[in-house]
Amino acid sequence: MNTKTKISVLILMGFLAVTSCGKKETAPAESTETTETSTEGEPAPTAAPTEENVLVIEGNDQMQFNTSELKAVAGKPIKLTLKHVGKIPKEAMGHNLVILQEGTDQAAFALKANDAKATDYIPESEKASIVAHTKLIGGGEEDTIEFTIDKKGSYPFICSFPGHVAMMKGVLIVE
């Protein structure tokens, strides 16, 4: 047998060993089968309940939130995370999320926010109009806030960074 033939045979043997006669092997981690064990008189284990009112919203470098609607249950704590999935720093493409009281004039709020750079575009004069807000973040950053809304309703949310409110707005529906 010459060297080329020996190499070809070794490659073929390796290929056959890897493919295991044409059957694809799967790693145990990929298995979706689960087994439950329970002794008589004891309830079977159940999955942990999912947390209510855990909300995540993303903002990007194209001045967009990934959703225009969030939902929460009234009277229960809300944990909201804003993620900036872009790359541009906050000085040029900063995002925040400001949840406003029902009936707040968003355009008027945004106009006042334009002049509030020192407070991350959260105007001091409009504190009564704000339910909650994140800090101003840039690309790759995130901020999580916790708050509770007791009254059912539709609460508008915006990004108050100058010029963003036109495209970055939505509603938090509290049921």
C-alpha cells in the first residue's frame, strides 16, 4: 500500500467512526426527555412559577424600541429593564424609558426634556407627570428599575433624549 492509499484508508476509517454507520449521534445535553420521580403520597415536583411583571425592552441605534406595548398587573411590583442593544455612546444616541401618568402631553413633556441635559433629559418641573424612569444609557448598557402601579390603565412611555420621542414611544397597559 502506498502512502496516498494509507492516508485515504485512515480518513475513511475516521469518517466511518464519526458517522457511526450513518447514524447521527446526539449529545445527552440535547435530549428533551425528562423523567419525574415521585413517591406515593408526595406531590410531583412542579416548575417554579414565572415572575409576574418582569419586563424587558430594548432600544437600538436606529432610535427604536423593540416593542410599543408592555403589560403588567396592577398592585404588584414591576421590574423593568431597558437594554441599549446598539453601539453608539449615550452622548450621541442615549436612551431612557420614561413612564408618564395617563393624560400627560407627551410633546410638551419632550420639549421640556430637551433642555434638561443636566438631569439626563428628565425635567425637574415635570416630576409629577412621571410614574418611573430609567437612567440615560448608551450602547451596550442596561438599567433596571422597580416600581408599582396600583391603578389599572394605559400609561404612555417615551425616550426623552432629544428628538427620540417621535419614534421611541409606546404604552404600558396595567390590568
